[in-house]
Amino acid sequence: MNSIAGAKCFRDLRVYQAAREAALRVFTVTKMFPTEERYALVDQIRRSSRAVKAMIAEAWARRRYKAAFVNKIDEALGEANETQSWLDDALDDEYLSKENFQELDARYQAIGGMLSRMIDRADDFCKHPLRLTIGPSCAKTRNRHSLITSHHSHSATSLIAKIG
């Protein structure tokens, strides 16, 4: 699901799920890379692959502002492309088999396509009231409008009490 309809949190988004699975796959295949690459290529590819899903999560939290949402999704797209660049290096250095490279590259191509569509359809993600997630499970949500209404009602009541 890559629309806000039915999504209660970022974990419900298909693109987040795909990015999470891809990052886990990157982690698994890089375990077999040479130890001399541990603090170079391995760190870089793991960081960029994990950043894709992190940026998606951050975009979800910032969707009340379309520009902020688009910026974070665009950053996620950049991280996905960076990951593909590191995959190129791993293939060139013969750390990845051609099959593993093709599988991971296809995953990041698909993720990039989903992220591009999210940018193109940002209004669909940003037009709804913000739902605040509470806790790690994303199970509990509250409508942003009710929080604002509650806050303004309390403020108005306080102001009336002070004037009267």
C-alpha cells in the first residue's frame, strides 16, 4: 500500500516494507565481503540501504507539510540510487555474484519507482489529517484535528476566563 488510505503508520507502506527487506538482504550478502572492506564498502552500502527506509519513516512523520514530505522521499530516492552505485562497486570488485547483484539492483529499481510515484502523488499523502503514532507498533493513532481542536478549546476557555 503506497497511499495513505488504510495506512496507519509508515510500516504499512509497501515501499517501506520493500526497503526494509532489501536492507536486510544487503546486510546478509555483505557479511561475505572481505574484512578489508568492513570499514569502507560494507559500511557505506549498509548505511545507504538502511537510510532508504529511515527516510521513508521520516517522510511519513513530516507529511503535514508537502515540501518536507517530498524532500524526505527525494532523499530516500537518493539513498536508493547511492546503494545501487555501491552495488556496482561490489560487482566490479567481484564481491557479489552477478545473480545477487541483479536481484538487489532490481529491488532498488522497484523501490526507486515507488518513491518517484510517491513524489508525483505527494498530494495524496499530504492532504489527510496527520495521524500521530504512539509507541513502536503504530497501533494507536490520534487525529491531528482533534488535538488542535482540543488545544484551541482549552486556550479559548482560558482566555474567556481571564477576560470575564
